[in-house]
Amino acid sequence: MNIFDYLFDSTKDLEKDFLLGSKETMSFKKLYNDSLKIASYLKKTIGENKNILLISPNSVFFLTAYLGVIKSGNICIPLNFVIEQSNLDYILNTTESTTVFIAKGLKRKLNFGNNIRLIDEDESLGIIDNQQLVEFNSDFNKNRVAEIIFTSGSTGEPKGVMLSHQNIIANTTSITDYLKLSSNDIMAVVIPFYYCYGLSLLHTHLKVGGSIVLNNSFMFLGTVINDLKNYKCTGFAGVPSHFQILLKKSQSFKTTEFPHLKYVTQAGGKLHTVFIKEFIDAFPTKKFYVMYGQTEATARLSYLPPNLVKTKTSSIGKAIPDVELKVINDKGKEAEINEEGELLARGENIMLGYYKDKIETRNTVKNGWLYTGDIAKIDEEGFIYLVARKKEIIKVGGKRVSPKEIEAVILSIEDVVDCTITGFDDDLLGEAIQATIVLRSKMDEDKIKEKILQECSKNLSLYKIPQKVIFKTSIEMSSTGKKLK
């Protein structure tokens, strides 16, 4: 089954609004029909099994393009709309994409060359107005690739996570099950859809006949608070920095009544216990779901039931329905109680592999088990606790950042001999970035710091720019010759 047909199985004729908000609204029926028009156009003009990029903030345009691409039998590649040109060039070259759905406001900021077909909001509307529907094969292989989500790789180059139609169906079913979602649910969405967490909100609420409210202006906290109240949202989903900013930066959040809000979900990194406690103390009647997942697992792997948040506060809970989790030690054996080891996952939500990277795929998925790269332990009651990250990826406000990408930019400066990028705890972002620099010779550190930050600003997105720059006189190494972090 195509994921499109699964999602609209019982909702395609609903006149009810799926999308709510002050800027755009859209019913299930119109979203279904408009997406079919886009799918028909793509199937007729470019065929199937092509890689199609989608670069846009959350919007009606994103929804219709995303669903249309997937229904057409092509592969959707949603990208961060503040992507650096170098990463875009790499992805265009790697995927050999020749068609890009792109928001009008982004067209002048990025270069695509002459052989790329760009489809913006205006052209999309023209397709919807004029395209006749075509026939789609009902005998659809659910194990075909539906989308590729690019994440920061350990080498600095983005890695394309290939997710099948069945991966998305399986994870969506599991999430709607444990959250007990229904057509009465209304989710406030501040997480972008190019991120697997954001897409899971889209998939689950579309499936159950619920609604979503899009807010692309989280830093204007008043708009988030107003949306929760005005649209009678029953749910809110955030990464650690969202909760930390609401709790620490908003004057009124903790004292505002949200009579319709039933629950919140948190994933995308560890939210420190102090913030969880602060939230549940302020909102004792709201359910707080701590969740854990990876893009390689479509979205979700585990959750902690709200009734255990006070007693198992630092745990990521247990596996979601239809997923198995275990911890293996350094000897490759299943770990004992409270013994640390790598967390492994198995289920129909585990990715097909990394795009054009068989070696990394073999290193990450072995005998059907996803090696998460996270160090964990399991207590005597079966609850899982993350101890550390095996991989070096830093999560800034829920966004994955490769240290090597930043190091490469700073090391391009002539006076810099060495650069080490690490993460440090930050009350708002969860983690922030620190650059430790070794200079060629003694020089004015303030001037070189300014030069480093200027170079980062030119080549990196804002969230990848170091918040701390410190200087050392020599490279620190371990006894094996490895650079210490």
C-alpha cells in the first residue's frame, strides 16, 4: 500500500479542516484532491522512482507537494529551508534530482543551475487548477522508498536515510496507538516537516482525522500561547529547547490556563529533569510524554508513559508497540541489568538503509537490528536510560549538527592549526557549540575570534555557529594519539 492511501483511507471525503490557522486552512477533502492533482502531473510528466526535492517552511504548499510526490510513486526529499548552498549542491549531485518544489521566497537565495525544474506555489496552483487525474496502480509495493531524509553524517557529508512506505505506515500505527490519538485531537505544530519528528505529527493526525495548527514563528512566544488557546489545541510537541524557552523566556506561559490541552510530547534530545519537573509542577493535569527516536527508525522508538514521569524521570521508557529494544555490551552479548552498552532496535519502522552508502548501512543495520550509536542501560523493571552518545553528533535545539562540518570551515582559516568542535549543556538549546582553537602563533585572540565567527556566518546556518570560542596552546591527545574532546 502507498502511504498516501493509508493516510487518507477513512478521511479523503471529510469536509472538516485538517489544517487550522490564521494564515491558511484546508480540509481533508481538498488536501486529498489537490495532492492527487500534483501526483497525476508528476506521473504524467516525469514518471516514477525519481528523486524530487521539497524546500519549504510548513504550509499548504509543503503538504500538497509532499503528499503528491509520494502518491505519484516518486521519492520525496524534504530539506531544511535554510540549507547551505554547499549541502544543497551535494544533495542535488548525489540524488541526481532534476525537479524541486520550492517556496517562492527561497528561489533567489539558492542556486540550482540550468537543468533543474523549479515548481513554486504559483505553478503548483496552476497544476492543481488544470491537471486531469490519471490512473494509479492499486498493486503498490509497500517496500518501495517513499522518502529520503538527509541528516548530518559523521564524516560531515549529509547521509540520506531511505524510508519505505511500510516504514512510515508501521511507525504511524505505533504512535497513534500509544498516544491514543483520535479525530478530536488538534496538534500545535512548531516543528518543521523536513524533520522526522515533524513528519510524524503530520502522518498521525492525517491518519486519525485530527487537525494541525501550523506556527512557524516559535520565537514569538505569544503566538504559540495564543494558538494553543484560540484553536483549542489538545496536543503540543516540542524538542528540549521549545520547552526550555517557554518555561524560561515567557512571562505568562506557566500562569496561562490551557483548558483543552491534554498532553505534550518531547523528543529530539534529552530535556533535563529540572525542566520536566518545572513543567509538570506548573501543569499537573497535563500528560507529559518523554519520547526517544531516530530518523533511521522513521521517527519513534520508545516512550515513557506520563504516569511514570515523576518516578522514572530520566528514563526514555520502553519500546513503542511493535518495536523491540535491547542493550548489548562490548562483547556483543545482551547486557545485564544496569550494565552499559549500545542500544539496538528492531521493527518494521527501521530504515531500508543510507542512500548510496552500502558500507555505512552495513555498519548501522545488522541482522535486522538498528545500532543506534547511543549508550544506554536497562533497569530491573525494563526501563531504558541513555548514558551517552556514541556518535559525535551534537543536537542544537533538536537539529543534528556534524562537528566535522564546522571544523572544516574554521580550519580553512590560515592562522588556525587545529579546531575541535564539541557540545556543551545550554539551558535554552539543550546543547550549544564550543570551538576549541589552536593557533599557529601567538596573536590577538579577539581579532582572530571575530574572523572565525565571520567565516562561520558566511558558510554555516545560524544554529551551527559556535557560541563559545576558546583558545589552547597545543592539541590535547590521548595515549593512542587520538585527539581528546
